Amino acid sequence: MNTAVLLDHFRSHGAPFAVSRAGVVGWDDAELHRAAYADDPEGYVLLALVPGVNTEQRARILLQALCSSRAGMDTNTRDVLDRAMRALLFGLPPESVVTVLLATRRLRVNHKHTTRAILAFVLEHPDAQWLIAARRPALVDCFEHAVGKATARGCARRIAEGDSDSPDLRRSLLRFTADPEIAVTRVSALYAPGTYGVAAPTDPVAPLEPRRERPQMVTVTNRGDIAATLVHVYRGGADTELHSALAGYVADVTRALPRLDATVALVLDTSESMRGYGDREWALLSQAQALRMVLGEVCERLIVIEIGGEQTGSTDLATGLLDALDTAPDLVAIVTDGCENRCPGDLARVVATLPRLGISTPIVLCQALFTGSDDRTLRDPAPALAHQGFWHQDDFATLLPWLFARTTSGREWIRTAALRFLAERAGRFALDEQKEGAHP
């Protein structure tokens, strides 16, 4: 499994995933998903938790995990898959999950973990009462597929007659649920008369990524705390207080991230164009330096090569790349605004020549931007390189996995980060359950 290729696909390929009225499950990259799951089930499913992955791809990953047998898997792998699937069940928009569960019915999937996943969503979802009211026929289909039509209707009949804890009901249904009392209530609602016109919930109850509130008007000091503090430092602010605050902001970003056991060479453009002028002075350079500080905390070995810092302000990206390759890194990341004003085209020519010299070190271009809508058409010094832009501190959440996936240690780094996310999520919602009775 090529982690970098898969991650790029999961972020860029957003073709709709749907189940037609004729029961045809439509996903145009099914073979890619099947091959990735067969190669590394745990690593494949955990990629769904990486920030920036498309919702349609997360739905596909959930479907592949539900459809695949777990025969021969060890207990630890099964546990990781269960926790990751539960995160997807409650972290995706409900409409996407309902589509996935309907697809398992159309494909006649009948695994124990599939049954448990369907029942967890239908019976334990915090918004189940509104979901059932809005999507009753679909959820009844899913429920009857999970336990069998005759069994499902038999359970509904027993519950309607007042049964809530008989041995037959426990054996047929309640043993699959975390809260039997809530399950009984949900089954009653599934088979109760419907209500026309109820709107289905659209937002996930436990989003996989926090909602990012981006400023409507971008300035040099509202693009993240690290960059804003650096701008004040560059403008001559009080060093002691600002550096103390800076260390705290960097720690906040990196605290939950594992260390990458690799050598990363950072070619950092510090030219006049990165400094900027007027209202944008220090904007790009401060964000680039913020990335440098974060990488310094996360990478086991970070080598920084600054270019363009002379009075002339020239930017020789090609020489910076060659200097970086001399350090024998596992990855070279070029951070620039894209203005190659010394021998334009040199970087592209050097990049094209390296494979012929037997140099296969991964090289990527990280383009510093002022806003996410900046036009990069004329600022791409090496079109052949994988590239990604960043303008806000929040972009680091997607930028770091994209970078590290290209190293030999990247798969393990992503796996560790995803497992930490699941552990933190389980602890947070266990506390929520005690307080509010929620079950995500």
C-alpha cells in the first residue's frame, strides 16, 4: 500500500458514492479500495481519519470495511477496526452513513461486525429519533438486513406486546446493543406510524475534524497564533513575552502529534517576496517560519537550508534543493511563495534531471499563500513536483500527513496519530456519556 498515493486519492477524488433505485452500488474506484484493504486493513481504515480526506472517500472506506471478512485477523486488529468504524459511523453525515448501510444490504453483506455496526447506528445514534422519523423505510431495511426480516419483525412484535428483557429478545437483539433500554425504544419507533415531512439531521454528531472558522477579512495577524506572534516579533515586540507565548502556541499544535523517525530537509525561502510589503508584510514568512517551528518539534531530525536571505533578495531554489540532497534526507520540502527570480526554470530542470542520476528522494513543494484563494498559476516553479498550499495555521493538520506519507516512516506516523485520535476520542465521549447519556 503506497500511503502517499492513497492519501492523495482520498483527498482529491470526490466522485459521488450512491446506491441507485435499482440497487446498483456506484463507486468508480472499488478495485483500488479492495486492493488497499487486502494489503493492510488497519492502515487503510485509519487513513479515513486523516484530516482532509474527502467525505465520499470516507464513506467508501466504511463500506469496504463493512463488506470485508475478518477471518484470520488478530484481536488487536479487530479492535482497531471496530473503533475506527464507530468513529466513521458517528463522524460522517448521517445521510452518507445511511447510503453505506443500504449498500451493505444490496451487496448482501452478512458479517458479525456488519450487524453490530448497523445496529449501533440505527439504535444508538443520538439523533436516532429524528433519523427514524425522516428515513424510516431505509432504516427499517437496514435493521431487517442486520438481524433478518423475520427476527426483526418478531422482536418488534414482542416489544409492542410489552417485552423488554426476555431471553429470546436478548438473544435476538439486545446482546448486540450497548443500551438495551434505548434499543427497545428505537425498535418501537422504527415500526410505529410515520410522520410526514420530518427533516433528517445533516450534521455528524461527532465530527472527525473540528469546524474551522476562517476570518472573512484576512490580515497578517489572524492566520493562526504562531504566525501572528512571529509578526509581532519581526515588528520589534518585547522578546521575552512573545517568545514565551510562541513556545506555548507551538506546544498546543504539536502536543498530540507523534514524532517522525526520519530526516527531513527544509529548503526555506526567506527572500524579499516572502517578506512582502505594506499590509502583507511578514505574512508569508511568518507562516513559513511557523511551519518550520512545528516541524522542528515533530521531526526527529530537521535540517533547514535558508535561501534568498541576501540583500539582493534573489531566490535560487535549485541550489537550495541540491544542498538539501547533500544531507541524505528521507524527504525534501521546499517552502516558498513560488517566485523563482534567479534563473527561472532552474528548479524544474533540476527536478527533471534527478531521476536520471538515480536520485529518488521524495521532494515536495509547500507554497506559502496569503489566502486560500490566491492564484498560483504563475507561481509554480516546478509543476512536476507534488505541491500543496498553506496560508493558515489550521492547514498544518492536513499538510503534515501529506508531507510525512512520502517517507518510509510515514505510514507508522499516520497510524500512531490516528490511534491517538481514537484514544482521545474514546476518553472524551466516555465522559460525555456519563454526563449526558450520549453514545458516539
